[in-house]
Amino acid sequence: MGRWAVNKKITETALKASSLANFPRTHPYSNTSKHIRLLQFPSFCGNNNNNYKHANPFLPIKPPSLFPISLPFLLHRHHHLAIDSQLFDEMPHRNHTNESTRFLDVFYLIKISIMKADSVNAMIAHCLAVKVGALAHLPTSTSLLIIYSRAGYFSSSVSLFNEIHYRDVVVWNAMMTASVQNQRYRDASNFFLDMIKEGSGFDSTTLVIVISALRSSGNKSIQGKVLHGLSMKAGLLSDIFLCNVLIDFYAKASDLSSSECLFVGMEFKDLVSWNSVISGCLYNNQPEKSLWYLTQMVSGGKQADSVSLSCAIAASNRLGEFSIGQIIHGLGIKLGYKESSNGSIANSLISLYSNCGDIDAADRVFRGLFHKDVVSWNAMIDGFASSGDVFEAFDLLHEMQFKGSVQIDSVTIVTIIPLCAELMLLREGKSVHGLTIRRGIGLELSVINCLLDMYLKFGSFKAAWILFQAMPKSDLVTWNTMISGNSKNGYCREAQSLFKELLYCFSEFSLSTVLGILPSCDSPEFLHLGKSIHCWQIKLGFSDNILAVNSLMFMYINCGDLIASFSLLQRNSVLADTVCWNTIIAGCTQNGHFWEALGTFNLMRRESCVTQDSITLVNVILTCGNLDLLLEGKSFHGLALKTSANTDTRVQNALITMYGRVGEIQSARLVFNLCCHRNLCSWNCMISSLTQNKDAKRALELFHHIDFEPNEITIATLLSACTQLGVIRHGRQIHGRVFRSKFHTNSFITAALVDMYSNCGRLNMALQIFQYSPHKSVAAWNSLISAYGFHSNGQKATQVFKEMIESGTCPTKTTFINLLSACSHSGLVNEGLGYYVCMLDKYGVDPMAEHHVCVVDMLGRAGRLSEAYEFIEQISSSRPEPGVWGALLSACNYHGDVEMGRKVGEILFGLEPENVVGYYISLSNMYVGARRWDDAVQLRALIHGKRLNKPAGYSLLDVGFG
């Protein structure tokens, strides 16, 4: 037979195999074309410009017995119904009669090449097909198309497809499958549109492919419903595979009701159908429905498989019904699904037992598993991390690396990095970062977002910024992480700058964006921006979200607008829970609005249905300590005992702090001794209480018995105790501890060291520590100014203040207290008065009682008593200040001005009747100095008659205690 005859025979065979020749000219579903337009996508592929013209409209054809093995196996095994590479492993047999042996050899060689598709095999097979003239044979060209696709040469598949003149439904399905395999999901949809326009018809397999492409491209729900409609009109819903795909599609599109309706309407349901709806309910966070469908399936006579059981165990895990999970575990064993040989069941069991706290059972399941995949390792690492077994989690990660059988993935990294961030394991976190780079997953978005969060929690802002700026792409989570990290660490302007930049990059925002930016509005200067964010939040539809409302209330309190905060609480009184009330109370406590905090607590108890919790009690107890309200503090202590909140360590720590601030050190010790579960904060509170009550010796003794490694707060408190004692020996020992603990870069530790050395007479050491401090905080500047003032070197103090201003550090009220005190002790009256005048106008610091005392003391020491008296009358027009009058009384005593002293003393006796001993003594000494013996004797008799005693003074001699 000649070449011409062979080609003629091949052409005839191809025409017989093609169903195009049998297409009718008309079609009953002529109105479907308007629905097809909804499926259109922008074209991804430039090679997909097929200008086919065909008179016939599309015609749904009877589904052939296509892929009798591969497709059911795929659907049963994976249940997400993705189009796999096995989809076209078995092609339907077209007519091959009377073909040459050489042609058949090439055809079967191409079929074998599909199993191991690579570029070399694809080109060899293509050349052989061209050589024998087999490209006109549809099964051959279809197989070549599949080989190119699997080898990753999608453009070659498209070129070959464009050369096929007579295309049947199998060719179109193959081309759409190639698009899905190469993640060209929009191209798959566009090929389907071209298929309809050409009139090639479609079958159920076509719809399965297109629906899978839609799901992979982001669950286009509208287009999926159009395809569902086409299936109904074409009468294809009798195909159980197609129904299973649609059930899964709707579930993954978060349209569970449509998924369930389709499932209920199915006449025949196989195991895949049940598994699809069970997994769909779990995907849509309705685990109780998953368990219900499992019971319906079992009661209907269907036997659960590994997918059913793993989904049911996961549902039990989410519901916290661990006993049900154990029952399902037993059912799986009874059905022959042993966890040692079934990975999906074992992985679900590992998560179940980890979450129920039985980490040993989870470890036994993991160790007994024969073939551990990456999900198994990730589940076990997450189980160890959740249970607090940090070292075991890192050991398992190390074991996973050196096993070699399984490689870490992004989920592994996302599991382990938050553990490093939570426990402040900077070195380990950096090591994991290096691991991601070596394994080639360092550019994955989820990994970078976790790394950003970790570095921000470490305070490594430079590393976070470098990572952020080097990112090839970013999403909303990236920006939210950066904004939130900067806000929480006090970099408010940087956070606001990022937020403004974000508004230009994205059109949609999440609740996390709102919750991330609001903490940056933490002072009155940001109130306007906070109000703008409030309006923006309402436009986004978050006005009824309780988390957003709480953040707004806290923002308004921080910005000083208490009225707006209380208005929000009143407006959302129906939704308000304990957290809402705690937000107001805590905000008021932290911002110094102590009376408002107590008033809010009373309002909460009187008018709301919610009850207080431990957080509520912590804040109101601390408020009593700040207001020196011992009786109210004891009442809250009783309330804690009554509600069993006294066993909460946080409440106990608050009680220790409160009793320490009101001077009830014995009560503080009693609470500390009765504390069952002390943490480091408990020890810090007790040491701080002893230090505040001038019992520095016992504070140092208590430190010797501490059960924890001290932190910066512990060290700063101990340095304050050494400052009180004036014993440099202990201070040097703690200074050595500072270097061993690497706390020497902490600005608060630096300030405490400067205070300690200056008070112990070592001004040179204080200056040296300040100069070598890498970060000079406002506390460190204040300590150095105070040190020079303590050593009567006012000129140096004013010079340091100028350097502080030049460095860009904003002065605080403590800065001016130290500065005015230094001027007072050095006789720099005019300079001191100048600083007092400009502190409000130039630096925005409101003068307080402490500043007034310094000014009166300054004028009094200079003998300008009349000016001091006039100054007090000017500032005391609204509320007299006993401390200020006390400073003037001391000045009168020093200069012997008896008449003014008597006048000031009478004022003080009226202002502070319970604290008159010192004033009586001072006035008595003044009478003695003026040789007015009768008045002095009369005053002394009055003191003895009232049984008033002045605390005895004492001197301290270091004999080496401790």
C-alpha cells in the first residue's frame, strides 16, 4: 500500500472516530449562550487565539466511558477532585482497523511515553508521528498533547492543539486538562468557551475539568453556578462524578447550603459523595454537621473509609469532644484502618491527642506510623509546641531534617517560628530563618509574614524593615503585621506612615488592619487621626464588631477623650461583655484616671448583667493602691476571696503591689507567703514593695531566695534599694550581674546605675556609665541631671539639659523636677525661674505640685520669702498644696522669720491635721531660734498633750550583711 493510500486511510479513520461529522445543525438549548458569557476570563495565553467558525451551536453529547479506572480512583482517593495527571492515561479506543504496523508501533510508543513524559520523549514521539503521518490521527495527536503538557511544555501543547483541524471532545478535554496541570486555569476556561463556540459539544468530563479550574483559580462561585445550570439543562447530573465535583466546589466556595442541597438531591450517592459533604462541612467550620453526616452514612449501610474517619476525628477535635474522637478511633481499628498504616487517620489522631493534652498518646501514634509524610511531622511538632514542650519540638525538627525522607515545607516553618517569637528565642529564630533560605522556601509569603512577626516581637526593627523591603511581593497580612508590630512597640509615626501607604496599595482591608493601627493613636496629638480611623472603620462595616469597639474605646482613653470612650460603651451596651468594661477600666487605670476607673467599676456592678473577672479586679486593686485607698483595697481583697479569684496569680500580684503602695507591708508579705504559684512578677512586686517602704535591706535579703532568673525589672528595683542604702558594695555586685545577664544596654538599667553611683558618691562612675550607654533614654538624661543636682553642680545640670534638648529627646515632668532641684541647691534662682516659666509654653509640660515645691524651695533658700508666699497664693487659688506650704515653713525656719512661719503653720494645721508632727516640731524650733521660750514650751506641751511622736532618725553602717 502506497503513502497516498495510507494517508487516505488514516484520514478516513480519523473522520469516523470524530463525532463532529454527526453533529446536528440545531440544538434545543439555544438560550444557553447568554449564560456562557459569564464564564469569560481575560486571556492568559497568547497562543490561544483560535478564530474558529462553525455553523453549529454547541451540542452536549452522551458521556463516553472515558477513564474507567483513573478518574474514579482519583476522586475516591483525593476527594478534592482535582484534575490529575492520570486523567488521560487511558484513552477511549477509536477505530484503528486496517492501519499499518508501523503506524500502530508509533501510536503505542506514544502511549507508553505518556507514563514517563519528558522533553526528549516528547520530541522523539512527535518526530516519529510526523514521519509516519500519524498527526491526523486524533488519539495520536491527543497523546502527544498530553506528553508535552506533562513535560512542562504547555506552549508546545497549545501549538499542537492549534494544528489539529478536526477536534472531538476528547481533544478539547485533553487541552483543558493540560491547562489545569500547568496552572493555567483561566486558559482552561477560555478553551471551554472556544469549544462551545466551535460547536464541539461537551460531556460531564469537560465540566469536571472546568469546575476544577475555577476552584483552583479562586472559587468563582458565579461561574460555577452557570456550569451547574449547564449540567442540569444538558441532563448530565446523572453522572455521579460530576455531582461530587459540584458538591466539593460549592463547599470550597463557602456555599455550604448549595453543596448540601445538591447532595440531598442526588438519587445515588457513593462513598465519595458522602466524603465530599463531610469534608465540606468541616471546611466551612461546621464540625457538628460533619459528625451528623457520618452517622447518617453509617446508619444507611455505607462503610466509612480513611477519609471519612480522618474528617470525623478532625471534627471531634474542633468541637473539643475528645471522647467522640476516641470512639471514632476505635471504629477505625474495628474496620481495619490501623493508624500505623494509614497516614490521614494518624495525622488527625496526632492533632486530636495533642489538643486534649495527651501528648504521650500523640507521640505513640506518631512513632508507630510506618510512613510519615510531612503532615505527620508538622502535626507532631505543632503538638509539642502547643503543649509547651519546646525542646521536644526543636528536637523533632532536627530529627526531621536528618531523616532525609521528608523535607520541611512552609507549614513546618510557620509552626516553629511563632514558638521562637513567643519564647523570645532570637538565636533559634535566626537559625530557622537561615534554614528557610537553604531549603528554598524563604520567599514564600506565609513564611516571610511569620518572620516579620517574629523580628518585630524581638524588637529587631532593622531586620524586619530589611526583610519587608526585600520582599518580591506582599499581601494584606504583610502590611497588617508591619503596622501592628510598629504600633505595639511604640513606633507610632512609622505605623501611621505604613498605614497611609497601605491605603494606596489595597482596596480591601480586614479587621486586623483596624486593630493594628489604632494602638498607634496613643496620645492627644493623634486624636484627629484616631477619629478618622473611626469613620473609616464604620465605612468598612466593622462598627458592630466588639474587638473593634474595644480598640476604639482604648484609643479614645489614651488620647484623653473619655467622653467619646464612654459614649461608645453606652452605644454598644447590648453587645458589651466583661472585656468591654475591662477595656474602659484598664484604660483609665493606665492613663491615671483612677477615680473614673472606680466609677466605671461601680457602674458595671450596678447597671450591667456581666460580672467582674480577674482582669477587672487587677485593675481596680491597682487603682486603690495609686489613690492610697486602703479600706477600698481591702474590700476588693474580700471580693476576690468571695469569688475565688484570689487564687489567680495576677490578682495576688496586684494585691502585693497595692498593699506596698499604701504602706501595709505586713499585709503584702502575708499575700506573698500565701501565693501558691509564684511567678517572677510576684517576686518583683514583693521586692518593689519593700524598696518603696524604705526597707531596702530586706529587699536584698529576699532577692537571695528568688526562684527565677531575674529580669530587667528585678535588677532596676534592686539598684533602687542599693541607692537607698548608699552601699556601693552591693551596687557593684548587681552591676556585675547586669553585664553577665547582658542587661547593660537597657536604658532603664542605665538610669538606675547612674542614680545608684551618684547617690553613693561616685559621680565619675555615673558619668562614665551614661557616656557609654548605647541608647540614651529620657530616664538616663533625667538621672544624670539629678546626679549633678544632688552634688550641687547646677551649672553642669543645666548644661546636660541643653545637650538633652539638642539630642532631640523631649523633656518630661521628672526632667524639670530634677532641673529645678539642681538650680535650687546651687543658688541658680533666676535660671530656675526661667525654666519654670518655659516648661509649659516651650516644652508642653504642665507644672505640678512637685515643680511648685522646687520653686518655693528655690526662693526660700535665697531668702525671698515674700516672693515665695505670693507665688503660693497665685498657684493655690483653686486647691491649696500642703507640700508647697511645708517648703515655705522650712524656709521660714531657716531664715528665722517667725511671724510668717506662724502664719504658714496655721495654714498647714488646717490642711493636714493628721500630719502635723513635723510642722509642730519645725515651728517649735523656730521659736527656740528666736529665743521665744514661752511659745516653744507651750507648743512642746501641746505636742505631748496630743501624744504626737516624730519618727526617730537613724544612721546606717555597712557591716557586711547579706
